[in-house]
Amino acid sequence: MIIQAAMVGWVLLLSQVEGQSGQGESPSEESMVQKLRDTPDEERSPEPVSPPAPPAASPQAPSPAPSLVAPQAPSPAASSAPAPALDVTDLTGLLAPEEPQPVLRYDLPVFCVRLPPTQQVPSGQHRMQCDPATHRCLISPAYELDSSGEETRRPLLRTSYCERSGPALEAQVQEGYRFVPAIADAPPGWYRDEQGRVMQFNFDLHRRFYLGGAWSPLWRRGVDAQTDRLRVDFGIQTEVPSGEEDQRLHRLAFLETELYPGEQNLDITLLRYDFNVERRVPLFRITTFFGKPRRFDIGLNLGFWSEVLHQEVIEREDTELSLLTWVALHGTLDLWHSEDLSSFVRLRAGPALERDRTNALNTIVPTAALEGDLTLDVDGFHHLFFGVELEKVLLAEDVPGRPMRPERLKARVGYELILLAINDQPLSLVADGRGGWRNDMADVSPKWEWSANAGLRVSLWAPARRSAPLASAR
């Protein structure tokens, strides 16, 4: 009883103190006393109470003493939490420019992707080409840029096919890819500038439709020079490679024409066809045994040349001669040709069936020629051509004023240089010199005559050469 009375007194005293400082939140005296009375001694241990939140620090409060307890290691769940995602909404912060600006490869896969917009490319449309080995992605705008470097609505021309489903940008950023601004891809023989505009830098002048004009003065021995003479020329040329066992190059020319305004002089060919060949199996294999055995391969690269309906009109000293070649069939032997067979030096010989329309004669005209056509640079800007041709007229009837078997000798050398291109159609300078001697015109004394020609020629449909390089590989 004495112990219980003492405890009751102590509780009453404690409740008075807490009532003065507890601001009305402590339980009443009666309820606490009644609780103590009703609770057995073994069950009177207080229940654990969660510690209150630490009070806000005040300027006057002293800083707590440093804890001597070692910090606990983070739980596995906390350590395996994913790192915060990188910001991929701002493309500017992901770019790694390089100088000089790289170029996408036309011969490698390209993806069409939509990236975060920038001030220069608000649409976000790009062409992307990635290299997993270097973790480097080249990106170029899918539209042309203006002079200030901002996007226009003109799509890029002459690009390769692109896949629409590309790799996820977020994954590439997480893997550490660098995004490098670049120039879009262009096909072989074409170049693209920093604005995305494409232009042709390589031309095949053996595949074209051409139209030109030239000043063409003529000099004949003993006759006043014709310095007011002009020439107009046009024609269509193409060539097609073929062959599996032997490499061949087929050439076709249509309507090759030379006109001289104000004169009757004319030269027109309806169709010309020829091919040359690179034999893979040599005709002769010569082996020498002076010391170490050595083998020498000798091949004859024989080809074919033909003309159909070649009309020539020549006017000299008020005399006109009209010759129509029905067909000419010649064999050729390449003395040299380039690897792609486009350039060559060759011998040509064979007969032609000719109609002398002025004298109403049908004749056979054997011909022998040495000729060459050389492309001097990889981009096709420089061309050199030459030829020497000898003709003999056979089976002709006697015509007063000329020999029984007339002869003709022709020589020519020329050069063509591309100056510029208009809408990707090359404009070239053409200069050539010609010489000739003939005695097949009745009552016209045979004389050497020379002409010099200088003019311009525009070539339409002049694609890039088959050996044209990529601009990115130059």
C-alpha cells in the first residue's frame, strides 16, 4: 500500500508539470491514475514510441555533435536503382562537330530519322549513318539549307534509299555515340555542298546528245582563204559494256551531222556501231628458258566497226560531189586501250559500198585508218582525238577529168575541254585541225586543204562515267 501510494503521488506531481508545459495535449490526471491502478505490475512497461522528427535548426541552436556510428551500407535495392536518364530533347548538346565536315557514304546503309529540333533544322528530319565500331553517327538534314544555314522546304536530290526504322536515339546516347553534323550522301560522280545542293563533277562525253557551233576557216593552196566559214554539228552517242568471258564495249552513234551554213558542204551519218574487246585468254603464250622460265602473253584484241547510210557532199570551185555510203564493214585491232576500254588507239581496215550520186556510179572503197580517242582524266574533262584515213575508189567507170581509181587522204586531230555546266549539262570548248587531199572530183585539181575549227558544244544527257568515284572518297 505504501508503494502504491508513493507511485500515485509521483504520477500526480508529473502530470502537474506536464500540464503546465504540454499545451493541453497530455491526458487528464484521473484517466492516468485509473490506468495505473487497473494495469498489473508486469504489464506496466511503456510501449515503444517512434522518435519525433528533428526540429528545424535555428541560428541560436548549437550544431549537433558528430556521430561516432559508422554509416550503414546502402541496401541492394537502392544500389541497383537505374541512373537518371540523359536529356535527349536537346540535339544541340549532343553534337560533336568535326572539321572538315564529313560526308555520308552513298554505298553504305542510311536511316531517315526524326531527331530533336534545332534552330537550323526545326523539322528534326535527318539522314543518319552510324558506325558501331567507332560509336560515331553522321547526321545530315533531310532538306536543303539556305545561305544562312537554316532549313528550307526543298528536299535533297539524288540521295540513296534510306530505312525509316532506325536505332533508338536514347539507346545510342546511353551507349556513348557521338553525333557529328555531316553532308548528305551523293551518287558517284556527284558532289553535295554544305547547303545540301547536289552538282555533277564527272561527265561521260561518250554518252550524250550534243549540239555545237564553230568558226571553221578553210585554206586551199592557190585559192583565197574562206575565213567567214561556220560549222554546226550535232549527234547522239552512247556506249554499253558487256561480256563475261571477254570484256567488250559497244559504241553507238546516231545522226552525227556537220553542216556549213551558206554552203552545200554536208557530212551526216545515220548509224555508226563498233566494239572493242579485252581478251582474257591470250592468242599466243611464249615461254623463254634463258635462266628462269618466263612466260609472255600475246593477244590480239580484234573488234568491229561499221557505218550505215553516210552522206557526204563536197563543194569546191563550183563543182559538187555527192557520195552516199550504203554500208561499211571494218575490222579493228587495238594497239592500246584503257582498262575500261573507253580510251583506245587502234588500226581499222575494211571495204565500203559507196554510191557516187553525182556520176551515177556504184563503187567499192577499201579504207585503212589509224585512230585514237583518249579521255585524259578520271572526271572526263579532257578529251584528245585523232585519226589518219586513206581511201581508194575501186570498180569505178571512167569519168572525164579525174583518174580511173581516185584516192582520198584525210587527217584530223582535236581536243575538247569542259568549261562549266548549266543545269548539270556540260558546256565544252572544242578545237580541231583537219587536212585533206583528194582527186575524185572531176575538173578540180587535187590540192591539199586545211581547216581550223574552234567553238562551243553543249552536251545533254551526259551522265557520270562508269568509273566515277564517290565525292566522299576523293
